[in-house]
Amino acid sequence: MGLLSITRKIKRKEKEMRILMVGLDNSGKTTIVLKINGEDTSVISPTLGFNIKTIACQKYTLNIWDVGGQRTIRSYWRNYFEQTDGLVWVVDSSDLRRLDDCKMELDNLLKEERLSGASLLILANKQDIKGALTPAEIAKVRSLVDNLNCKTEYNTPVTMFDQRNLI
């Protein structure tokens, strides 16, 4: 259940969608986007701003906005909320020390009025790393916000080595 799970839940005639991909720094957002697009991922630098990739996937065109996750950049995330159809939250499943920070940032995003119509996909990345939490364990730690504004939520395991569950 990957990116196309978002498109299936959006009831629109348009086949072009804006996807906002966010998460803490080093969660693997840029790697995911590059892998989906079939690009080289051997050398990746931290995203200091944003990258936009347009990906044709089945009958959809996904405009993916990959936004940097460093603490100093997070206050700028709100500049990308307008007209977002799908929100992809990427979690580094192996970074146990930052799960509380991850939960807090996601909770803040879900309170944003401008994201209220967006579908939500949570990617539990880095499942290949020993000690990584499963999607179910991440969901427990995160304890879903009671006033969830998004249409849908999926908590999906991914690893960049075999790229399962990305599309």
C-alpha cells in the first residue's frame, strides 16, 4: 500500500495530484522519491529547501514536493500546504530516540486547516535496519491524534533496498 493508495481515496476527476512528502531529517524522503523515479541514490545530501519531482504512475501524474526535515526548516513547511491532495509522512523506524519529536511534528501537521482535505500516508521507512520498529509499533508510539483531519491513514512499511510498498 504505497503512494497509489492515496490516489485511490481521493474522489476527483483530475488525475494530477500534489503530494507533500515530509518527515524529520534523515528519514529517507529524498531517497524514496529518487527510487520511485528510477534515479541514482548512491550520493544524497540533506535537502535544504525542497525538491519537486513529477512522476507518471499508472493513470496519475504525481507532483511530489520533497521538503527538508531539519529543525530549522520545519517552520517553512506551512508554505507548501496549499492545494495539497496527499500528505506522505516518512518515519525513520530505526531512530528510536526521535520518535517523540516525530510524533509531535506529525500531530502539529494534522492540526493544520489547509491540510484538512488531504489524504495521509505514513511510510515506516528503514525496515531493513536491525531494531527498527514495525508499523504497528510506530502506530502505538504515535497514538493517533483524536481530531485527525485527514481523509485516510495508512501506516506502511518500506525499505529502499527492495523498494516494496512504494507505489
